[in-house]
Amino acid sequence: MVKKLIIVITTLILFSCIIYPQRSHQVSLDKQYFAENIIINDYVLNDVVSFSTIKGFQQGNGTYNIVLDDNFLRGFMNKKTKAKTYQVYNVIYYAGSGNGKDWKNFAQSDYQTPEGNKSSPVTLLKKEEDCSTLPHYGKCLYIEHVTFQLDSALMKAIANRYMPKNPTKSVWQYQLISSLGEKYEDKLFAAEVLGLSETMVQYVSSPPTGLQSGKNRQILDQLPSSPLTPELSIKPPPASMVLPLLK
């Protein structure tokens, strides 16, 4: 029994560490950090290059550093026209009864711009449901992958807030609103916005190999991605590990 318990605990630790690496608190979350951790997917047969800050900042929870709700930025650049688009990507976890009626169905985003408050539609990319915990917890784990677009003017305005001496002090806040009117608040660091923006500009003017100097940056040649493609690297932990952490 003791050996089995040790094996289970070891497996859980390895599982959480492999899928959700916890960022050191000693890391400076400045624009350079985010730029060095950007994942670039330049598929040779695709007309669009994608950029993702998913490896940037992740907040671990509980003993095993489980990442619950997560958000990051994605950028897409047309190779021919050099046109760029940007989106905020959110992964949201919550508990439900499993009867199919508890989906929040986030539909709208609200945020500040230099011109005032603005709303834009939210796009649902993926839904996931894990009801393996229903007999024990009486709840299922629901997961929604949602995005909304940011224009280049707002990206620039957020990036201009960046403070090199206090990079984590400058944040951009927004809300996601469900179909029932529930509000979900989140934020992004201006450093993350600036790191993505500068990397995309550099990619236009420099050959791809010149961007590999970042110790954590990855340049991939995988299947095409688009603003309507879910982030393939996201692998949610089992509901049994997430539900106890949800409020």
C-alpha cells in the first residue's frame, strides 16, 4: 500500500510539472522574458505565421502547481501582405452538474481603450467536459477556450504603458461576459503585449534563424494554425485535480 501511494504521488508530481511548468518567482516578467518565450509556428505550406505567448506567465495552484484559468496572446501574420492580427486567448475552468445546462457560453468582452470602454464579440474555439468525478464530487469539470480580437492601435496603446523598471505594475484589464451576464475578470501584462508586438516586427525584418537566440523561444514547422484553431499544446489536468481547487 505504501509503495502504491508513493507511486501515485510521484506520478501526480511529474504530471503537473511536465504539463504546467511553474515560472520561478525570481524571473523578471519584462518584455524580453516574454519575447524569449514566444512560440512561433511557421509552417512551410501555410500563408500565415502564428505567434503565441502561452509559455509566458502561468500561475500554479495547490501542491502540484496546477494551472487553472490561463490567458495569453496570439498573433498571426500573412507572409505575403505582412498584415497582422492579434487575439486574446482564455482557457476557463468551472464546475457543472453534467446535465448540459451549465455551460457559461462566454459571448462578449469588455475592456478599456484610449477612446473609452469598448465591447467586442467572443469566439468559442473549444469546449471540454470531464465527468469522471461525478460519482465522488457530484460535479463535472467544464472548460471553455475563447478568444477575442485586438486591433493594432489598441496593441500599441497597451504596449506604450510598459514600464521597464516595474514591468509587472503595468497591466491591461478586461472582462468576459457569459450568456447569462456573469462577469469574468482577467488581465495581461503590458510587457507581454510589447514582447509579442516587437517579435512580430522583428520576424518581418530578420530571417527566422535570427530569432532563435532566445533560450526558450521555439520556432516550429507544424500543421497550419489560424485564429479559429484551438491551442494544441493545452492539455487540461484531470477533473479530480482541478475541482478541489475551484472556489
